[in-house]
Amino acid sequence: MHQASFALVYADAGRRCLLANPLFAAVLGTSPEALVGQSLAELDHPLARAVVQALDRSGQTGEAAPVDCEVEHADGGRGVLTGCVLPHRTGDGGQGFLGLFQDVTDPARIADFVLRRDPFVTTLLDAAVDGVVVADRHGIIRTVNRSCRDLFGYDEEELIGRNVSVLMPPPFSRDHDKYIGSYLETDRAKIIGIGRDALGRRKDGAVFPIHLSVGQARLARDVVFVGIIRDISERLAAEQKATYLARHDPLTGVLTRTAFLEECEAVLAAPFPGQEGGLFALDVDQFSDINEAFGFHVGDAALKAMVSRVTEVLPQQTYVCRIAADEFAALSRVESAEQAETLADLLHDRLTASIYADRHWVRLRLSIGAAVQDADIRTLEELNAKAKLALQAAQHNGGNTVCFYTPEMAAAATRRMFLTMHLAHAIERNELHMAYQPIVEARSGRIVGAEALLRWNQHTLGPVSPGEFIPVAEESGLIVPITDWVLNAVVEQMAAWEPAGTLPNQIFINISGPQFLRGNLSARLEELLGRHPKLRGRLGLEITEQAAVRDLKAAVQTLTELEAIDVQVAIDDFGSGYSSLSYVQQLPVSKLKIDRAFMADIPDNLKNGALVRAAVGMAHGLGLVTVAEGVETEEQRDFLVSVGCDLLQGYLFGRPVGPDAFAAMIRAQQPAMA
């Protein structure tokens, strides 16, 4: 064993070294004598640890256990020792283990031992995980190890003596002899000494990816080549999966935003005769409601079904992308703007139809913004900007609709941006103020309340309509500090009116849906009214019926809290939305404000008149006070009085005015009240 040209060690069942040859000891940096009697488990060296692990495996299985270990040579270089541990039954019935290892980083040494068919080396190579094949200068296979045979599906006798090209598919097999000949003549390597990925061919003809390393060895005057072959099918599959996931959304399988940009830029850069790019931006309105109501698994299933319908409706070669959780984009080639409009309408109809998602039926509300490529659009970024503007326009119009880009949208977007920027500084610049519109008792015409209305007089634009800046405030989140300012301003104004005797019975303030449902409204009002106890019961809030039923549970909780601090709540614009008796019964409100749309043409409009009469009767049946908005003519007033409406509001009784003017209106009616 000491004369062997490979590293050897013999250990007993307790992992104690009984014999080691100089080569094995040299790897560990010691002498054979120093190793004898030592426990290999106590040695701090990679080879010792690898041998101990193999000892354990071999002891459990009773079979040879392979060993592969990277080590550092005395000259500072690194190499790989490969071999195995063999179980051995001693004469007295005990068990020992023989470990034998070869430095496989020297192809010449591998070839030398392989060609001599040393039994130890045969065992060594057969224990190697990678396939090893040795061929002569003519490409004739001289020997192969077990892993190589298993990898390619051949028996040893089927390979020995054949050209190594039998393991290669075209064109590798066709060019192999040419590469070897060129190398032997010029010594310029294209394969030799260079590890690279290639393809192998099994006995059954199957082609699979391999990593191939080829080394040259000289035996006397002959040259042989040693190939180390590893199957990299799993590695490539993992890489392909990683590449796919990097470019595709894992839930829906559509492109990611980055991949979408790459693909679509190439499409738009290559004109196609008679066709242009049509970009559709899709956003699921209130998608969070589905997740909250049914769970995320239903929401995910709905999105996958939605993507499937998109690919069914839009033409082939359409690129679809998931931009955000519930936002998608699709680029298709269309022949005209008219075809794009037809596709958008069809897409909206298909996507808003009922979807069966994970044992639940759901209906999506979907906004679609679209733009078609023209001479002014050169990049996807420009086309996407216009589609996004169209999507914003669709959402500003209430959502769940289709909208195509028009040049006016860009101007509107610029104005919204301008308003957002300046609205953020409106409070500190004292540009906001409150106006108060009278609410009168229907039968007497006496002012008994007012609606507090926010006004914005921007220093460069002048007066900005609430219908324009309130949506901007809600979208930007500025509605929260603005609402807080309104609450404080109105309470302070009521506190100023109260000692002067010009405070009516109640002042109502409009509250946005998000602020009503998600804000700390009750706590803030409790704080403000705590400073002015005399105002309790005289401050009211108005919310739209859409806000009230969007989250009925949260609405009931907030209304109950407000009722506890003596703040009344009125349902504003009743009749313009849900108008359901079921939710009105559940909400602790005190008033219903009939939407101004029903005031048009009454009493001549019999349908509107019947609806108003029904609303008043229903409200009284529930013990609620009714307020009619938008009263502008005496005929309207007389009709409302005749049907029993309690309170009236509109230009017939006064427009919104400043605090001083409103106080003057109260004082003007005081002698009549005395």
C-alpha cells in the first residue's frame, strides 16, 4: 500500500486510522506514523471529514461509498481528490474500511491508470458521479466508467472500440474529428482544456445537455484524451424557469412590465403595412372588495380567468402584461381606430360578464383606456401615456367603462396636476373659505339650517369649482387635511354665531366616503365639540348613499359613534345610487336629502313627481326627516309642500353666501320669529 501511486487509508469501525500511506498523509500535511491510532473524526481537514461521512454511509449500506473532495496542494494549487471507501470484513469478524483516492485534476495520471485497468482505479472511476471517457488520438474509445455508461445508456462492450462521436448529435459528431485533427496539428484548442456546455446523444437517440471538460494526456509517444461529462438537464431547466419567471407574472403567466416594454418596443419599431399598434390599459375597479369578501384565492382565480378572456378576445400575437395587482396592459395590431373601439367594447363586455372563480361567481367592474398609434407616436412610452390618460378619464367618469384617448385629455391631466400641486398649499395660503346655503322649513319658509360648502379661490386661476377640485383632493389624499380644516373652520364659525344669536338649528358638512369610513372622524369631532359644549346637537354631516353602502359594517359603526356624541347624519343625493330600503333601515341616520335630479320639471314631470312622493312617504315611514335639494321655482316648492317634504334647499331661498351674509339673513327673519 505504501508503494501505491494513489492515496490510501485503512480505518476500523470506530473511525480510527490503522494505516495510511505517504500520499494520504501528505494531503493532510502529516506523516503516516502520526496518523496511526488517531480518530479521523477529530482531524480538521476537508479530506478527513469527507472520509468520515463515507465511512458512515458505507457502514450503513455495506457497499462502497464515493468520495469527492477539493484539497489544497503543497505548492498552493488546488485539486480534486475522488475515490471511494470500501467496507472490509476482517478475519475475526470485525469490520474495517479501505479508502482509496486519486487526484483527478491531472488528466495524464487519470489516463495512465485507466488504460492500465488497475482494479483500484476502476473502482475509483466507477464511484465518480460524472461520466469519464478516454479516447485515443483517433477518437476511438479506450475505456468508460460506470457513470458514463449509465448516462448514455450503453453497455461497456458497446462503446469500447467505437468513435467517441457516437455519444454526440450532429453537428458535434460531424465536426469532432476535424477539431481533434486541427488541434494536433496546430496546438490551438477549441475544445481541449476548455470546459463548455454541449449536447450528448443517448443510445435511444435522445439528445440532452451536458457540460464537457476535455484534457490531453501523453502515454509514451501516444496521446489520449480524457473527457469529464456531466448531465446539466436539471441546471438548464432551473435556469430556464428562472428566466421565464423573470419575464412572466407567476400568477397569470403574462409578461412582466420590463419584458412587455422590450417586446412591444420591437413591435412598434417594425411597421406592418395596413396595421397600427393599439394599446389597451385595463384596471379592475374596487378589486379589493372581491379579496375582502371572498378571499385572495378567489381574487387570484378571477384574475387568471380574466387574462384567459383577454387572450380569447384580442387578436393573435397580442402582448399582455400585468403592471400592478389589478392593472394590465395589452398591445395588439389593429387595422383602424374603429376596429380598436370594437375590440375594446367587446373586451369590456366579456370581462364584466360573470366569472366562476374557485367555486364562487363574481362580476368584475373594469375600466379600459385605449390609444391607437398614429404618426405622432413613435415609442411605446408615448402610446402608453395616452392609454393611461384615457384610463384615468374612464375612472373619473365613474369607472366600469371604455374610454379612448383624445387630445383634450392631455390638457385635462395637466390641469389636474396643476390643481393638485396648488391645492397642497391652499390652506397655508388662506385660499379656502366656507360658504353657507340656507335650508328652510317647507311650510313656513323660515331658515332652520344651512349646508356648509367649501370654496377655493386660487390666486392665479380664480374660483375653482368644487366639482373639479374635490375629486382631485380625494385622489391625491389631500382630502384628509382639507376635511380637518373644514371641520375646524365650521365649528369655530358656529361658535362665533352662537352668542350673537345668528346660529340656526343645524349646520351640515359634506364628508367624503374615504374620510367617513376610514378616518378618525368621531374622535376629531369629539375633540372639537369638547371645546364648545353648546354646539352639541347642532352640527351634522352629509354622506352620499354610495359611501354609506360601500362598507355597510364600517358605516354602521361610524354612524353609531357619531350618534353617541350627538352628531346627526343625513344621506345626501338619495335616489341617485342604490336607494335600497334594506340599507336605510340599518343605518342610524336622521335625514334623507332627495337628489336634485328629481326636481327637474316637477310637478309637470309625473315620473319624477311620483318618485319624490314615494321617497317622502318612505322616509316618514322610517321616522326620517326629508330635505329636497335644487328647489328653484315656486311651483316646485308648492309641490314639495303638498307631498309633505319637511325641509327645502335651493336657489329659490338663497345661494351659498359668506358667514356675514348668512348671519344677516338670520337676523332679517328674527323679528318675524319674535
